[in-house]
Amino acid sequence: MRSIDLNADLGEGVTDDAALLRIVTSANVACGYHAGSVVIMRAVCEQAAELGVSVGAQVSYDDRENFGRVARDVAREVLREQVADQVGTLSAIASAAGTPVRYVKPHGALYHRVIDDEAHASAVLAGSGELPVLGMPGALLSGAEAAGRVVFLEGFPDRGYGQDGRLVPRGEPGALLEDEVEIAAHAVELARSVQSLCLHGDSPGAVDHARAVRRALESDGWSLRGL
């Protein structure tokens, strides 16, 4: 049977983590730099371990004020240390909860920056050890592959795509899909070309959308499996 992962950004204090953890198969856990705290990380990791959900480090620029959604001109070595700190913090918490950190995924502005910026992509890779990498095509995934690391390509059922294959920037028309049926159909379409699908937990109706996506995938013959 075909299998695919369903991931969501959790531990950010803006969504129903407990409900989403019962739907998704991987959790991108905020590591404190754009959102989250030790208490929240522990709670998410403990529930993830109980439910068999894979835990990933959602690393970000050090920018809680802007929720990590503003690009920062950070020196490579500084960013490397920041990524290493985030991965290390989450790894210790996850281990205590009985589960490992299985992959790394950048958040927000850093996610989009490392598609093109080789220096920042290199910093994320250097700071995250040998962890598999989740993301979209670009410098980060190419660098990971060149280093012999596992990469997972992801798609976004609740986001619009431009003709260049990238996400339509937030704030522009068509950036966010809100119709549940449309989101579910988009998920089934994307599943044919990626290993993981990401659902944004901070969007209205996020939990209902996640349930609809999971039902649509299973109805289309997909099994759900964490990274």
C-alpha cells in the first residue's frame, strides 16, 4: 500500500496540539526561538510518544516578536549555533519523553530563505547533525542529499502555488485555501509527488481540515506513516 506522512507545526501556542496529534503522523515542534517553551515542548513530545507520532525539530530564526516570519541577516556561524541549540534542547526533552527527534524542518522565513540561500542552508545542515531534512526543493535539500542525508519532500494542501512551483506569499490573493473540500482534493493531488503533507495548525478550521485531508488520503488508498 502507498504510504505518506501528514505533518503539522505544533508547540507554537496557537493551535489545538492535542487534537492535531491524534490526526497527523509527524509533529514539527517549535524549539523556543519563534514560539514555544520547555513546558510546551515536553507536553507535545509526551503525547507524541504516547500516540506514536514522529517528532521533528522546527528550527527558526531567533525572532519571537515576528513569529519567525521575518528574514534575518544572521552570520552563518551564529545561525549554525542557534540551530544546534534548538535541536539539542528538543532532543533532550524528546528523549526524556521516550521518543527521538527524527528530522529537522526550518520554520517561516528561514524555511523560504534556505531554498535559495546556500550559506543559511549550510548553517541549518551543520547545526542539525545527521538528521533527515524535511522541506521543498532548493539549496537545503540539495545540500542534504550531497551530504548523504535523507531528505523528505513536502507539499502544502492548504496553500496556493505559483507557476514557479513555490508557495504564493502570505497576504497575496490565493495564498491560503480555506474550503475543506478543495484542501482535501489538493492533498490527494500533491500526495503523488511528495513524501509528506503539511497542514498549518494556525489556520481557521485547522483540525477539521486535517481530518478531511486524512479521510481523503485514506479513501484514495494511502496509508499514513510518520517520518
